[in-house]
Amino acid sequence: MDNQVTEPTSSALNVDGAAQAMGAFLEPQAHEKSAQALEREVLDDLSGRRDRSDTLPAEPGSEDAEQDLYAREKEAVTIVVDGKTVNLSKAELADAYKNGLRQSDYTRKTMEVAEQRKAAEAEIHRASQERHEYASNLQKMAAQIEGALNQQQQIDWEHLLDNNPAEYLKQQHLYQRRQAAYQKNMQQQQRLAHIAQAEQANHLESVLHTQQEELLAKLPDWKDSRKAEAESKAIRQYLLEQGFEHQLVDSIADHKAVLLGRKAMLYDAMMAKANAAAKRVTSIPQKVIRPGVGESPGGDGRQAAMQRLAKSGRVEDAASLFAKFI
């Protein structure tokens, strides 16, 4: 075996070259290479491969394809929305179409829910009318049966039994049938009355829930339960003081009535404070100005404002006076 180690060429390090380099490194008679030199050769070879990969030509047409795609995305499309002309790129148009589909789906589902609710309400109304008609017919039938039973009670049963036993048995059987029919009629009327009461309670609960939502929409502060409870008690007391009956006040369900009562309560409270303020102002000793001496700069028209408030007692005049003291 030739002990001379061939120098690696500048070409890429292949399998044979690597084997030869490793064999020369292990030969005891070979000119030994340091591990650092071998490592440097391998690293140089790998670096050369990366350089060549970086300088590889791009695939033909790739940049043109990207530019065409970018141009298509930026290409403007003119559409008319609610009578107005709008310019959109194709990408924006696609997003708008997707959003439109989502909105359309939401609108469709909302309409379906509304239609289902409307159909359910119509079915409930129809069933309620049928029950009302059925209850009316039961009442008429009960009145007829009750009249027939009253007539049969006028029969002299002992005399009928002695003189016509067959007719006696017939009338007895008829009487029993009518009593059974009357009892069944009463049970049916009672059942319908319970259903009507349950429907009325459900309807009242729904109305109260709706009125509560509308009231909170008008008075967001009432979402605080403590504040709502305090003002509710104050409004109730105010209405009672105005002469409303307890039963009427406790049965208020319309949120507009609550708002009206609250507004009246707050207005009366404001007027009471204004009147009290006006009385305090009129009780203040008036400054006597000697003839020929002008009003002091600190007065700033306060005297005239006091006199005006004393005469009118209006809230606006009181506010004007207070502003002059600030």
C-alpha cells in the first residue's frame, strides 16, 4: 500500500474521498493530519455546498407568478352598494362576500327563530280559543243537566215505585247517568280553569320580564339591586302619600308607570329644595346702600337676583343667584 496520502481535491467531499481521508488518518506510517485540519476541510466542503445552493437559479416563472397573483389581488372591482359606488380589490370583495354570507346566515336564522316564535304564539292563541269555546259549551251543558236533575227531583219516587216500577227504574237510571255526566262536566271545567290560570301566570311572568328589561334599559343605575330597591321603596311611599291605594301601587307592572312616578317624585323633591333655598335667601338681611354710593364690586348683581327670586320663587332664579355667589 502506498503510504503517501493524496491531497483532497477542491471538488465536493464524496464517500470515497472521505474513506481515503479517514484511512490515511489511521495509517501508522502516513503523514498525520491534525484533527483540526480534517475538521476544517469538512467544514469548508459543507460551506461550499451551501454557497452553491444559495446561488442556484430560481425556478422559471416563480417571480412572475407571484407578481401576477399580487396584481390580481390588488385589481380593483367596482360595485354599487345602496346606490353608492364602492371600489374593492378582489381580496376585499372575497372577504366582503364571506362576511355577507355570515350576515345572511345570521339574518336567516334570526328570521327562522322569529317565524317559529310567531307560529308558536299563533298555536297557543288557537288552543286558548278552542279551550275557551269548549269551556263555554261545558257551562251550557252543565246548565241543561242541572235543570233536568232539578225536574227529576220533583218526582214522587215512592208513588212511582208503587204504581209503575218499570218507569221508576228507568227514571232512576236516567237520574244516575245525569249525575255522573254533571260530575264529569264539573271536573272538565275545573281542569280548564287550572290550565287558564297557568297560562295567565306564564303570560304575566313574561310581561314582567319584558317590562323589567325595558325599565333597566331606561334606568341603567337600577342594575345595582340595592339602589333599585331603595328607589322602588321611595317611589312606592311617594305614590301612597299622593293618595294611591296600596293594591293599585303594588299591582303596577308597566315600566312607564314606574318611570312616571319616579319623575314626579324627583320633581317634587327638587321643588321642595328650591322653595327651601328661596326662603333662606329671602331671610338674609338686605344691605342698605346710601344714595350716591354704587353697588360694591363684590355684589355683582346679587341684590337684584335676590329680589327677583323672592318675587318669583322659580328654580331658574335660585340657580342664577347661587351662580353669583360662586
